[in-house]
Amino acid sequence: MVISRRLVGTAGAALAATLVLSSCGSSSGTSDGGGTTEINLWVPAGTATIAPYVQSFNAANPQYEVKLREIAFAQYDTSLGQAFSSGQGPDLAQINGTSMPSFAGKGFLQDVTPIIGSDGDLAADNFYPNLYKAAAYEDEQVTIPIDTGTRVLQYNKKLLEKAGVAPFGETADYADILAAAQKVRALGDDYQGFCYVGGVKEYTINSNMGPFVKQSGGSFVDASGTKATLDTPEAVRGVTFFKDLAATGAESNIVSTSNEACGEGFAAGTVGMQFEGFWSIPAAGTTGPDFELGQTLPMDETVYSSTGGWVLGVPAYVEDDAKKAALKAFVADMYKPANIVKFTGLMPATLSGRDAATTLKDPQYDIYWKILEENADNPIPLSDKLVEQGNLLTSAMQSILQGDETVEAGLAKANTAFQATLGG
């Protein structure tokens, strides 16, 4: 079994059940009649430490009552959209960073800084810069980051050794990675040199096309954000490499919507490599004698990792001053180092939170922190067109991997479609 985390810009798996710890709630009404101000908090299900923390906050702050609702990831965006549209729902919500622009573009979110302040743990310089910038929309800080997660090339040292391949160093170039994957695949049909998820837009953006285009020195749009650049030689090189690497995996990967098979094969010693986050490192006791973890950063023109995560926002319909005061108190407490870690199964987005992330202090996690500080961001600039862009890129990538189009032709077509999302 592989450690499963909520999607980050999204890696992970959808959670199946919805746990409701309170009524849906709404922004109307600020008191229960006894002087207690209520705020409704919505989060995606799956982080077991959130509910106990909320309970402890309520016990220590009887003037406030935070009502928590946990919703399965698969239904989360839909539930938020319906609540935001109706003006009846959470007063505070975790929001997927890749979904935030679509909500902000509809006017569903308000600037959080006047509500929560910007001091101490909430100061802008306490967040990783790329994350804080990505949590804004059209220069308004409509959300703040909660967590993040970077991705690296994970490989099975023992399987590579079986295939006659020496372990990689801190970085590995495309030619060596591809040669290793091909040798693992040559061991037989039961082995995959490289395993990936090809049927989900979040993976296309964050684990497949996105990082390999960027590692090759390419981009999806120019610096002005107005011209699509998927038809450049750098982008072609990155996608060509990913196509060749993908060919060492199973054909079913092309339309796969879950990384479960990749993770299980990686732990069992039948998958040589995967480009994933630390949440996909096999858990202790789940691996057999044919597994030993190795990790490296692919490097062509540069090393690069995608990042993103969950952000925290206040809906535009929250206007009551008493609620805003309660939100300020709760968020200030939530972002204390020990508490922000309880809100995430990922890496906390604050610099002060890193020391509190005790489960991520093992040296095997250093590579994920290091690339976050060096060269990690959102492969595609966040906008209210991101969902549309992710879907069209997934379709283009699948067509290329299936051999329906050459890399050049597929990217030229994708570039035209991507340009249309930019308004030209």
C-alpha cells in the first residue's frame, strides 16, 4: 500500500466518503444566542488531524465555534461552487490551488488580507514566494497558501541494478533516464521502466507534460502571458522525451486516472521509475525485498519541479464584522507552526511551519524541500482558464502517446487551442 494524499495541483487519489461533522451552514447569523460567534469551515476529507485541532480550538475559545464539514475530494469543487453561487455555505474554505482562479474569476472570493491581517506567521515573507504569488488573483490576495508538494523522479535502486543500471546522482540527464527505463522494460512484460497517470488533467500539468516542458527550457506561454509557446523546440524536446519514457510503461497508463497501480508496482519491484511527490513513497512495511528507494531530479536545460497545493479563502458573501473577527482569531491560531502541520498531509507553505513538520525531517525528504527553494512553481500560470487548458493538454498528450499524431503536429494543434484560451 502506498501513502495516499489529497491531490496537489494535484497528485493523489480521490477520497470516496463524505464525513459531515456539522450542518452545511451559511454566512447568515453570527451568534447562537449565547454570545458565541459561529464560523463554518469546509475542507476536503482525508486529513485526520483537522477535526481534533478544531475541537481543541473551540474548547480553548468558547467565544467562537468553528463548525467543520469534511467533503470527499471527488465532490469538493462541485460542492464549493454550488455554495459560492448560492451565497449559503462556508465562511472559510480550503480550496484547491488549481481551482481557485475559476472561483475568483466569478467573483466568489474576497481579499483575505484585511480580514486576517499580515503579521507574524501570516506575513507574506513567511510563505514561499511562488506559493504566495499563486494564491493571488489579478493582484488581489484572495487566498493564502496552506501547503505545497514538489515532485521528483523516484526510482527503485534494486530494480535498476537488476537491469544493469547504476544509481543516479542528485540529478540525471534525459539520455541516462531513458536508457535505464528501457533496460528495465527489457526485463519482460511484467516490468515497467516508467509508470505514469495519463488520464487526469492535474497529472498532465504537474507530473507529465508540465515539468518535462519546463525542464527542457520551454514554457506554455510567453512572459507577457498572451502568447502560447507549445510549438517551440524546447517544448517539443520535453514532450518527445516524455513520450519515449512513457513507451517503457504499460499502454493502460495512457488513460489511467489513478496512481495506485504505479505505486503498488513501484513498491513491489515491478516499476522502475515514477515522477511523483513524497506522498507516493511506499509506506514502511509495504515493500518487498526487491525495493530500495532512489530519488533524483531530471535535468535537461534545468532542474524543475511543479508545485501547488491547497489555499485558504473567504467567500465574498461573508460581510458580518463579528464573523470576520472570529475568522481572524481562528486563522491566526491555525497558522501557528504546530497547527498548520495539522491542516495538511503535505509540506506546510510557511517557512515557520517547516520545523514543525517533524514527519518530513528524514533526509529522504530533503530533495523535495530543496527544489521548492530552487526552481518550483506552477507549470502553467494560474487563471480561470486552467481547467480548460489542462483538459486540452491531456487530450493532446494522449493523442501523441497513442501515436495518432507526431509530437510536432500534436503540439502545434494544442498550441492553437491554448492560444484561444488566452484570447487570441
